[in-house]
Amino acid sequence: MDVKIEESWKQRLTPEFEKPYFADLVQFVKDEYACQTIYPKGSLIFNAFAKTPFDEVKVVILGQDPYHEPQQAHGLCFSVNDGIMLPPSLQNIYKELQDDLGILPPASGNLERWAQQGVLLLNATLTVRAHQAGSHQNRGWEQFTDAAIHALAAEKERLVFILWGSYAQRKGAFIDESKHLIIKSAHPSPLSVYRGFFGSKPFSRANEYLVRQAKAPVQW
């Protein structure tokens, strides 16, 4: 695995590349790509960082795993490539977007348009085996993505962190609520969407906060 990461992120995360856990992670991922079908393709592992440089981040959405079926994953959490059927969680995100802001659900599930406006779409784990959810968890990715979130939370102020579900909320538990807006709700998956995701209005709440901070709202 060649670690090619956007320059502003590289400046913050280079210390991670030099730690023993990361060397072990790189070897594990290389071995997996050599003998298994792994998503996303190697060039897109760090796509979230490439699409949203550190200095441009204003909203962070945390996911857990990349999608593990063919053609879905492209390195942005909850997002799928153009032309791919919308996964259930993304369908629910679009339903809430329509209810919240009146935006009709787009035909495409590609969320690059969000990423390019400063929405970091970061999974906790950046790779996965085909058809095996969670297969690359607890190998080191979580420590690496924790470091990215710590850098944002410490260096920047007045960010919006959108934490859907208990996993994301645990991962973001250290974020200083006096410096940033934290929006928490149930996860948009069909298993939990009626436990507080629908009606949570994360998109309007995020934009209202950004406007109060003299930042441009996201065109969701």
C-alpha cells in the first residue's frame, strides 16, 4: 500500500505513519489486496482526505466501514459511485434531507459534491473484504482515523461533527463541545432510523451553525 495522502493532511498525520501499528496495518492491507477482493480500490483508500483537505473541513460525518459489495465503495462514508443503487442508509439520509430542507432525493448516491464543500466523509475503517462487513476492523485503521479527528478537534474551531449512531458517538466522545457543534442522533440504517434519526434535522442545524460562524452553508 502506497501511502499517498493529500498534503495538508500529510502534515498532520505523518507521525502516525512512523508508528509501529501503522507499519503492521500497511503490511496487513497489502497482504489482503494481494489475495482477496478488497474495497475500495487502492487508489481510493484515502479519498476522503483527498476530496476534503484539512484546511477546508467545516463539517465531519463519521461512518464505520466502507461498503462491501461490488462498485459501491469509493472512499467516502455513506457515498456510492454514480449509477449504483442507493444503499438503505443513504436512502434514509436522503429522506431526512428532503424532510429537513425540502431537497428532492438525487438520483445519484455520489456525495463528492458534499466533500468538495468541506464535508469530511470519513469511515473509521478505510478498507474491507468483499461481502464481509467489519473484516478490517481492529487492525489499526481506527487509531489512524482517531488521529485525524483529534487533529481537527484540536487545531480548528467551530466545526460541525455529525455523529450518527453509538459507534460514531463513542469515536467522537472526546470532542470539545465548547469549541464545536456536535449533532448526535440514531444511525440512518433501517434497524435504527425510527429511533431518532428521522426528524433530527442535521442538515439545517449544521447550516444554521455555519452561518452563525460566518461560514458558507453547505449546499446539501
